[in-house]
Amino acid sequence: MKINIIEAKFLAEKYINEEIDPPENDRYMIVDAAIREADEGWYFPYQTVRFIESRDIEYSVLGNWPIFVSYQGVCFGPRRPG
């Protein structure tokens, strides 16, 4: 059964909220404009809310790979696109 992007985004958000600790006094959110579809599923990049709202590089998280969710609904967690 193939899931849609809305279901996949829910799985990616769940993974981020349960498995990745955000910086103190912040939280992560998916960057919708940067979601990428691949042959097997979607890549959901995420960033801190403080960075997204302020664009202040001090609040940016660097080196984090997007969360990959397959069309079958399996969330693989951070995965390098490619």
C-alpha cells in the first residue's frame, strides 16, 4: 500500500519529535519548501523554529540529514539524499 505525502510528513514529524532532541528552548519543524520526492519516497528536511522565524544563523542546525519516509510508510530516520 502506497501512502501519500501528508501521511509521510506525519511520520517524519513523529520521528523528529520522538527521536531528535532540539536545542534548548526550541523545537524542530519540517521545511515544507524543501521537501524532496525521490524514487522510493520523500525526504523531509527540518530546522529549528527559531532559525526559520528569525533567519539568524546562530539558531541554525547544520549537518542534519533529512528524514526519509518510503512510499510504503516506513520511516528510516535521517538519511542522506541520493
